[in-house]
Amino acid sequence: MAQALTKADNVPAAGGMSTGDLIKSMVVAVLLGIGGGATFGYFAIPSTPALPAKEAPPTATSTAGVTDGRFPSDALEIAIPSIIVDLKGEPRSRVRLDLSIVAVHGTTRTGVLKDEVREDIIAFLKGLTVADIQGVRGFQNLREQLNDRAKIRGRGSILGVLIGGFVIE
């Protein structure tokens, strides 16, 4: 004589899990995850030393304009649209160059500067072959040439060129 279980008996079916057991196991899993993450963070992430106090602003006797980076912190970055040019030479290839010019803070006529530098770089790249820009030394020469051309074209208002991307197809 087997009796059917009713809802009031609250006995799980054979091999099943009650809602209470599911919630308990989820809470245990979350607590284990939090504990494991905290332990990993404590041992794996090194503690950072205290930051040094800020230095005093430059005075009249100190050297103004000294910066930690390559350009002053108040310089303007002017993005130039991507330049795509066919190189001269027999193996037909193209160059795509993404770059920006860095100008002195307060420079006016940035649009004109951007257009003049872009046109000058296009004319320069059209005269190059793949062998001219091949390898590390070729890329270094290209970067120096682009910097020099931009500074000359900018008449003192351009500090340098930042190359964001360079692809030869």
C-alpha cells in the first residue's frame, strides 16, 4: 500500500533537489568565489608604494617647459586623415599612413597646417620605393624625414609628428 505524497509533506522526489538546497548551494558558490577572488587579489597583485608628493610649480628661476615626455603637456595633437599613396617602383605597392601632428599650444590656423602637412607628406611618399622604407632603419629614416618636413612646413608651430599606423600593401 503505497501512499502518494502531497505538497504538504514537502519531501523531494527521488534524486531531486529542493528549492532550499539550491539556494544554499548558490550562496556557498558565491562565497567561495568571493573568497577565492580576495585571496588571489591579496597574493597576486603587488601593493603599490605611496605616491610622491606633488612638486611645487615652476618658479621664475626654474626652467619652464621641462617635461617628462617628448612634448610639452599643453601641446595640441591635430589628427590628419589617413593617407593612402601608391609607391613608385616595379612591385606595385601602396602605403597607408595614419598620423597626427603635435603643435604648440595656442596655434591658430590648425586646419591650414593640417592640409599643408598632408599635401607635403603625400608628395614625399609618392617619390619613395619599398626599399627606401624597408626594415627598422628605413622606418626610422621615414619618421625623421616626416618630422623634418612637418617642422619646416609649420614654421615653428609644429613640434613633431606622431605615427599611429603604417601599412605597406
